[in-house]
Amino acid sequence: MQARLSTMFQSLQVRNYRLFAFGQLVKLIGVWMMFIAQDWLVLELSGDSATALGVVVALQFTPVLLLTLISGRLADRYDKRLLLFLANAFWTVLSLAMSVLVLTDLVQLWHVFVFAALLGVANAMETPVRQAFISELVGTPLLPNALSLNAAVFNSARIVGPAVAGLAIAAFDVGPVFLVTALSSVAPLVTVIRMRPAELHREPLPSRDERAAATVLDGLRYVARRPDLLLPMVVMSVIGMSLFNFQLTLAALAKTVFNTGAASFGLFSTTLAAGALVGALAGTGRRSRPSVWLVLGAAIALAVFGTLVGLAPEYWMVLVLLPPTGFFMVYFAQASNQRVQLGTDAAFRGRVMALWVLVFLGTNPVGAPIIGWIAETFGAGASIWAGGLLSLTTALLALGWQLRRDGARLRFRVLPLPRFYVTEV
């Protein structure tokens, strides 16, 4: 058991990664608290409009759609550690400004729209760089474990953040929650400064001519020539657009279907994240690139459970279904991420991971307003099960394509009925 735990947390023995993980955990707890507070604030300012909530989510992710590929190009050209510091500093300034508006009761709905869009800019610049930076922290042998632990950190924050935010909003309102978010965003700035550059597993920075030649289009061509990278990205783009909107749909489900408060919304988010944390830890022992069958199997399981969440008629049923949904949501995302990143050449990793982030997060501007409209028109449950069915159809089509590509043939044989012989006694 001790050896298993040692293997599970192996990357934490690396000082730079340990600092990185701690900074991310503190920041992300604050970020998830802010997401809960922001969604609740939008519902209060808009008169419980799920459409307004969808617009905020779309604004939050639109910069990812527009800027992520540029960020990936920067990650392949410049010092990732410096880029991370600048992106997190921008995030800190924005969080402080928003907390002042909320605490002084000056906040209006359009302020939240602008804040969401600007935070999206910071996220679009930071996420691809952070994804590509993990390999520099631990090197290729520990990369699968580090990626799994990174997902575990993310989902640990998803458990703690919403639970604390739900209680804090009920006790103190949303203002103090935004302030905690601003203060927590300082942690990654401190940890990035304290890292030892000499211990990073870096390829030499490209020359001026090589930086000029590292174009976004080259990264797109690289992925287009690689069906093993393209398939998980296509599946993720559809599932990310149609089913990864729980930030929006669970808020609407709690408030408009079950008529509960912020604490119950936080409980929904926490139970989803509890399953997600187990899913993240389940992949920490992986030492090689996940197979396409593992990725597609997890996608199908996620779609099935997501559909059941949307169809559940009782509050307790949702609570029972959310943990396995969270498990397969992260298990699928993690396996897809590892399949893409471990199959990519180092020279293209920044641009490929930028494209990954684009299909993972950048589809939200398309999906969120549609999901919000479905939730407002047909109910929050319908917005979840419709996304689940679309995801299931996509995963099954991808499975069929992969079987055909591998030359597999399903053969059915009708065996004759057994013959029974009766002998005379």
C-alpha cells in the first residue's frame, strides 16, 4: 500500500513540480469559489435567467477560442515560466478589481460580462502554456503521473471551492468570496518565482529564425497528419461543447428545477468533483500512452451517466449519479490529454496543446448560449440529457470509425441448435 501511494504521488518528489502544484491548488480553490459566486450573482442580477448565465460562460471562454492558438505559438517560442507569471499577474489584477465592485455594491450585470471576458483572456494565455510547461517540470518519464496529479489538484479544488463558496455565500453573500479569489491568485506568482530554472527539463530555446518559423498553421498541419491526435480532439470538441457545461447546468438545475439555494448548488458541484478526483487519481499509475480504446470507452461511459443525470426526476438521484459522471468526465479528459501530449514531438507541444485547450474549452462559447437557451426553454434537465445523447452519438461514431480504420470486422456466427440423441434403454 505504501509503495502504491509512493508511486501515485511520485511527481511531488520534484521540487519545482511540488511548488507548481501547491500554487495551482491554492489559486484553483479560489477560482472555483469565484465561479460559484459569479453564477449566483448573475442569477440574482438577471432575475434567474439561464440565458444570461450562458452568455457569461460564453464570454468567459470566447477568448480561448480566439487567442489560444496564439498562446501555443508563444509557448513554443519563449520562456514558459515567464509567460505563466505574466498571465497569472493579469488574473490577480482583474480579480482584485472585481472584488472591489462587488464589495462596494456597485456591480451591475454588464460588469460581470466584462469581467468574464477579461478573465477569459488571462485563461486563454495561461492554460496552453501551463499544459506545455508540465513536461519541463518533471521530464517525459514522469509526465503521465504529473498530468494525472495535475487533474487531481484541479478536482480537489473543485471539491473544496464550491463547498466553501456555498456556505460562504449563505453566510456572508458573494462579496467576500470574490475577495478570497483575488488573494488566492497570488500563490502561483510566489511559487513560479521560487522555482529553480536550472532544474527544469528544457529544450534549448529556439533561435530568432526558428521562432519566426514556428507558425500556428504548421501546428494545425501537424495534427491534421496525425489521426491518433485528431480523433480524441474531435470527440473532445463535441463533448466539451455539449456536456462539459455543468458550471451552467447544475446552477440552473439547483435553482429552477429543485428550488434550492446556493448551498445545494455547491453540493452538486462538490459531488461531481468528488467523483472527478477519484477519476484523476485512478490514472496516476499510468506509465505509458493511453490507448484509443480507453479514451473512447471512457467517453461512452461519461455520455451514458451524463444523460442519466439530466433524466433523474429526484434530487437524491442527481446526487447519486454525479460522482460516476465526474469520474468518467475526468478519466476521459485525462486519458485524451495524455494520448495527445505523449504522442506529440517536443517542438510542436505548445501549439498542439493550444489546439487541445481550444477544443476542450474553446467550444464553450458555441455551446453555452445554446445550452442556456435549452435550459430556459425546456428545463435544465433537458439541457443535460440532450448534451449526453449528442456526446454518446459522437463517441459511438468515433468507435465505429476506429474499428473500420483498424480493419476490424464484427463477425456473427449462428450456431446450429445442439442435437439431442435419445437412445433406447
